[in-house]
Amino acid sequence: VDHRRKSTTDDHVMSNRHGMNADKLKRRQEETQRCNNVAAGCSGLQQRDVRLQTLDSVVTAREARMDVVTEFLEALIAANIPLEKVGRPKIRNFLETRVTKGGSIPGTNALRRQIPELFEKHEAWRAAWVDSVGGGRRK
């Protein structure tokens, strides 16, 4: 709105668009105030406006996504399923609609980059297992 001329501002304030936006803002502020007063009675949509995201919750969400990706990669490797199958539309659609956090599973190239890390974990686990059973070096 051009604020240098009073008539332009007055016309805008009298317009339907300004009235609708002002009503929408007022309703949103009332809902937020109600949610602040009684948090238990708010719907998820209303709580989303009030809830603050902390660093801990961001880290926890990232860790949960990485756990899903790692477990999925381990399952593919254990079942001897080629990583290229992840990119197929039917598989991708299934993951996004039926698996919790399935949309966070990356494509083939990103999964392939995680294999060395997974291999190192497996080798460390295997070495610890061999040592625990006494199958280490003989003297």
C-alpha cells in the first residue's frame, strides 16, 4: 500500500481484502491465546502455531530418520536386494505412504554412500564377537 497519500491508505482500509485479512489475523490471535491458556483443548493444527521447536527435538528427529535409513539399508543388504530397487516408483510410493518416516529414506546414491560406514560397524561388531567367544589369536 502506498502510504504517502492518505487517500490510497484510506481506500485500502475500506477494501474487502483488508477486512478479510484483519479478520483472519484476529481469529488466529484468538486461537493462539486460547491455546496458551488451555493447551490440552487445542487441536494439532492450533498447537503447531504455539509449539516451539528445541534443538533437542531437532536432533532427536534427525536421529530417528537416520535410524530408519540405517535399518532399511541393513534389511536390503541382508535380503540381498539391489539398492537400485529403492528408486522404483512402486517402492518409493510404498515407503512414503505405508512406512513411518519412509519419506526420509534417500535414493540409491545416498544409500550407497552409507555402505562403508555400515560395513565398519559390522566389522567392529564381528571383531568384538570373535574376541568374546575366544576365537581370537592362539598363543
